[in-house]
Amino acid sequence: MLQLRRRIHRIAPTIPTASMADIAFLLIIFFLVTTVFTTDQTVVDLPTSVNREDVYRNSALITITVDRVIKVTDGEHSEAVQTIEQLDRFIADVLRRNPDRPFIVKADRAVPYQLVEFALERLRLSRARTVYFLTEGRPPRRPS
């Protein structure tokens, strides 16, 4: 009796990769949409100003409240500073990551100027290149 051998065709196991790019793209979009950047929500009664200049969105923010609390944020981390060293460390960390990053000083109009001057002096000693004051805009006065 003649035995015939059956030919067995083995198909190599594969993982379909045609949709991998689609999945990666959807994951990137998901993380871009769901990422939350913290912004300073401290309520401050801002001083008014006639001059107005737009500031960069990625600026580091130093907020001084009427209670004389100094809060700092760089968009990722936010904290209330208690000591000069903490403020200096925050400024140094921001400038180490990006030496050209601007700072915004957001101070309540009732805050004594000495406290604002203190923050400005710390920025000057750290060699911050660009500093803005956050103010409320008001229309210029018309001559009577």
C-alpha cells in the first residue's frame, strides 16, 4: 500500500500592523486633549493701566495676594512660597529650563509696593531678562 504524504503548509503567525499608525495617532490626540496645564486662579484686584501689551502664554507667574502670600507657577507646578530661598529656587529652575522665559508679576492693587519691589529684586538678582506687570486695561481719558 502506497502512502501519500500530505503536504502541510504552515502559515507563520503575524500580528496585523496595518492599524498601528491609526492607534498611535489616536493615542497622541487623546493625550493632547486630556492634558491639563495649571493656571493661576488666585483672585487679585489688579491695578489699572492705559498701556497694554500682550504677554506670552508660557510665562512664569508670580502672584502676590492682598494677604501678602506669594504664589508661583510655571504652568506645570504651582506652590505658595514661604521663604526667599523657595522663591529664588523657583526662579532659578524656570531660567535653567529656558533662560528667555518671561515672568509676569500679578499683584493686588492693595499690596504694599515694598513686596512687589522685593519680587522684582529677586528676579533682577536671578538675571531674568523679561518681566511684565499684569494690569487691568482701561480706556485712555479723552481731553475735555
